[in-house]
Amino acid sequence: MSSSAGPMKTLRVATLSIAWCFAVIAGCVGLNALIKSNQDKSRLQKLAPAPTVVYINTNDIFSAGVAATTASLLISILASNYVAAMFLPFTRELSKRTLRLQSFALLFACTFLLASMIPFMLFFVTRQADVKAFIGSVQLPDAALKAAEDASGSTRIYKKIKYLKLVAVFPWFSLFFTLIAAGVLFVAGGAPVEAAPTVETPAAEKSTVETTETTEKEDTSHHEQANV
């Protein structure tokens, strides 16, 4: 399908819109996880009675989560811009000429997201937060910390934390639908664009009619001379 918005307009809008929706969801759950992670660490540190000092290290999964969230937000920005460019008069032609470039940009964002999610999933499945507590220079035993965790209803194991479970799921949907959108853009970039139909002007129509009448008169004249 071709139109003023370019080849495969309906399919492009549909795939980009779906990719945008899941990218926004993935970005939101990522931001929610970052906020709740900081809140949980602050809450647990405040539960420790003075002079106990608690250190909670989640740098491994935190860094991977930030990268995955950034990639999801990048996909949402790209997808929304591509859809908008299809309908804005001053960007419509540019959108049609850069379909392959749009596809490559989405593929780059997908690569970024995949490269972020692989370590995230590895940390999510196999690791836990590194928690240490000190009274002065004396480190408390790990058994005491786990007893305190059980009493407070918290856990250091990543795969048991609810908001991390969401981050482990939704970016994969974003990745899947963004790859589909990138493929559609790539195919659309190679499709021929139909030229706009030419409209014959009244002057041209008048010229055509006059030429036809002249030809008919000449034919009639030749016919009469032949009869004579």
C-alpha cells in the first residue's frame, strides 16, 4: 500500500505503534524498579538500630537495569517520532526518503536493549544483593542479617523481588515488536513509491479538442476533393 505518507503506511503505523507501547511499558517498569530499589535500600538501612551501619550493594543489576531502561526509552522516542513524521506536512517527504535509515536506527536500539538484557537476566537469575552490616569495625554474621531480612519481609535474592520480575519480562516484548517494526521499515524502504497522477490542465484539454477538430476538418476536405 502506498500513499502520500509513503509505502506500507498502515503496516508501518501499526508495527511502530505496538513497538512504542511496549517500549513505554518497559521504560516505565524500569524506572519503577530503579525508584523502588533505592527506597527499599533506604528503608532497610533505617531499620538497623544505631550504631549498626548497613551496606547494600546492587551495582551489578542496577547498572544493567539502567541500560535496559535507557534502551527502551530510546525505542519509544524513535517510534513516536517516526509515526509523527509520516503525517506532518514538513517531514512527510523526509520520512519517505529515510525508511532504511529509520530501520537501522531501530536495529541499533534493539542491539543496545539486547546487550543490556543479557547481563540483567544473568544477574537476575543467579545473583543476589551484597548485604553487609557493621558495628564499628566489627562485621555482623550473615546469619544475623538473614534473620533480620526474614523478620522485615524483605529479600536480597533478585529473582524473588517483584519489581525486578517485571523488568525481566517487558523489555523482551519491546525487543520483539521493535524488530518487527524495523523489518517493516526496511522492506518499505525498498518498495517503489507511486507517482502522483498527473491532472490535465484545461488549456491542454482545449488544445487537444482544437487539434481533433482541425484533423476532422482536413479529413472532410480531402474526402470532398476525392468525390469531385
